[in-house]
Amino acid sequence: MNKTVKKILKGVGLLFGVVAIIVGYFLYKFSSETGKMTPVPTGQISEHGYAIKDEFANMYLIKDSLGYIAIDAGKDIKVIESEMQKLNINPDEVIAVLLTHSDMDHVAGIPLFKNAKLYMARNEVKMLNGEKQKIPGYNNSISRADYILLDDQQNLEIGKHKIHCILTEGHTSGSMCYQVNEKNLFTGDILSLHDGKLGHSVKFFDLDHDMTTKSISKITNLPNVEVILTSHWGISKDYKNTVKDWKE
Ligand SMILES: [Zn+2]
């Protein structure tokens, strides 16, 4: 073997080694961070509300006279389908899906909801077209292109439900919180809950952790909110007490 071939093989070996270390670190961090998460089990959580658990993530359903409004769409389509079966809810009855953001653990079940309109923040398009990326070379993707784009402070009415959109960028470029009928606040991944208190988002999963932290302040002073519903850290039914001691 001549010297040039040896050098090339050495270089390739080194490159593989570095890639293996990066991938290994990513997998280790991913499983250790998701392992700490505390989603609620699948079940009814209020008169018109249901949680669906998909490993370390929750999606939610709100019952309306026209059908169901989904907040996010889960991480595994088969799990979402079977968990909905347990609740006797037919995915065809879902009339709207409101995405808090487009990370893969929030969008996998979208093809199940064939009759639903799909909503997300206008800023989230940057995560799909590659203008913003969490991992270099990797874009978020969703299975449909006919989404309806929402802006900060926009109000929507779906059936009898009034939805107020609050743009809370940072975790992704277009992370959106949804305040439903004033009292329920769906926060996606912008914060965590620990012992009934508000905590930071998980830095490892954020596009811009400092911006996420700043965004949290947009939802800590909402007069009529009673319940906080997160995507990975469960639910707090005592909003005032939960946000009371929040400091950036
Ligand atoms: Zn998530």
C-alpha cells in the first residue's frame, strides 16, 4: 500500500470516528433528556379535553360540537391511532390541527387527520424551508403543504372555541402558544414544569435557548388563564401559582 492510500484511509477512519462520537453524544443526550420528561397518560383531562400520550410527548384533543380540535399530532402515527381508539375517538372527526411547532415529535400523526385543516405560525415556515435549522443540513418537514399560517396575537374561531395565538419563538422560529377559551394555555415546548412551577425549556432541543427564555415572559401575565398544558411536562391547573416566581 503506498503512502497516499494509507493517508486517505487514515483520514476516512478519523472522519468516521468523529461522526460516530457526535452521533453517539446526540443519542445519549436525546435519551437522557427525554427520559426526564413527565407527560400525562392518555385520558380525559377535563369536560371537553383529552390528552394522548406518545412515549415522552403529549398531544391534546378538544371536543367541539363540530368535531375535535387537536393541539399537535404526536410522534408516532401508529401510537396516536391506537391511543385514540382507547378513547373511542375517530381520527376522521378531527376538524383542525393546531401545531405548536413542526418538530418531528409533534407532526407524525398529521396523515391520520384527513378531514382537518392544519394551522401553524407563519414564522415556522423557516423551519421547513431550511432558512432555520437546529441540526445543520436537516430541515423539519410535515406531510402536507396546505397549511394555514397564523400570526402573533391572531384570534381564531373554530366551532364554539375561541383561540388566541401567541408567538413565542426560540424553541423553533415559529413556536406558537394557543390560548383556548381564555382559560387553557397550550405551550408546546417553550417551557417545562417541575413541582408545579414553571421551568426553562430544554436547551439541547432549542433553536435559540435565550430567545425561548425571553418568550416565556409573554405568557406569564395572562389574566384569565387557569390551566397550562405542555407537550412534555404535564399539566398545571394552577396557572397563577405556577408562573408566580418565574424569573428569566
Ligand atoms: Zn417536542
